[in-house]
Amino acid sequence: MGNPGAFKRSLIFSALSYLGFETYQVISRTAVVHATAKVLGVEEVLAQADYLYESGETEKLYQLLTQYKDSEDAELLWRLARVSRDVAQLSRTSEAERKLLVYEALEYAKRALEKNEASFAAHKWYAICISDVGDYEGIKAKIANAYVIKEHFETRKLVAGRIMAGFAGEQPLAGPPVRKPQRAPRRSGPRHWLPCTYSRV
């Protein structure tokens, strides 16, 4: 093996280089997120959050949005619920952290609904978070939550339908909720078929 002193120095140098690089990465990630978050308004933060989400940068997105966990903006809150759930789903998240993040996501989604009941995304993520919480609360709670989940997904569809109707000019966004159309009752009794004749040419 040659010179043991040189081997030790190269080993120490390698370890320090690696630790220095990892420290640099951690500091640069948090510095970028903190610097941009303080300068931006809500619309800019939403745009950056959507970009990070589409880029798959879950941890950076979580760092960005947790700075706004006391926000009163429903759009920020449902995105925070979504990313909290996403971080909980990561394989490197421990079981204790996962449980904490799932309950945290539910709280954010609940607050988003309180701030804007007409947000279809808030209804969607509230329903998904309730389902996740059911995994920790047992079968009875999961069954009881199934009705709440169904209600929120139906509400989400109605809100989305109302928004689309508003874009099409069919119905204004304000007013009573859009109701599902009622089906016409089926006729009972024989169906009358017209005979069909085929002619050979």
C-alpha cells in the first residue's frame, strides 16, 4: 500500500469534499427558495409553485409553500395540502413523518375550503386527504369518511360545471349551486317497433 499518511489525507480530503458539496447544495436550495419567496406576491408564488410542481421538485415546492402556511389564500392552502401529501408519499419519508404530513395536509385542505368553498381543487384535495387520514384511523373511520369523500367529489364536479357554464355564457357564476339534471322516467309497457323491409335489387 505505499504511504499510509497519503492514503489518510486523500480519504479525509474526499470526505470533506463530499460534505462540503452536500452542504453547498442544501444551503443553495434553501437560499434560492427563501430569496424568491420574500420578493414575490401571491400570484408570483402561485406561478412558481405550479412550475415546481410540473418540474417534479416536490421538496423545493414544500419549502416554498410552508413559508405561507399561515396564509388566508385558498389557492396557496390547497397547493400546500397537495405538496404535503406528496412529500408524505416519498419513499425516504419515515412513517412518523408521513403520518404528521398526512394530518397536516388535511388541515391545509380544510382551511382552503373555509376560505373559498367554491374552489373545486380545495374540494378535491380535501377528499383525498380525508382518504389518507382514514388509513391511520381504522376501518370505521374510513367507511364513515367515504360519504364525506363522495360528497366533496360531487361538489367538485358541480363547481367545475358551474365554472365551465360561466365560460360558455350559459349560467352566471353567482347564484344557487348547479343541480344535476333529473332523468326522465322510463316508460313502461310494450315498445312499438316499425317493421323494416329489405328489398333485393
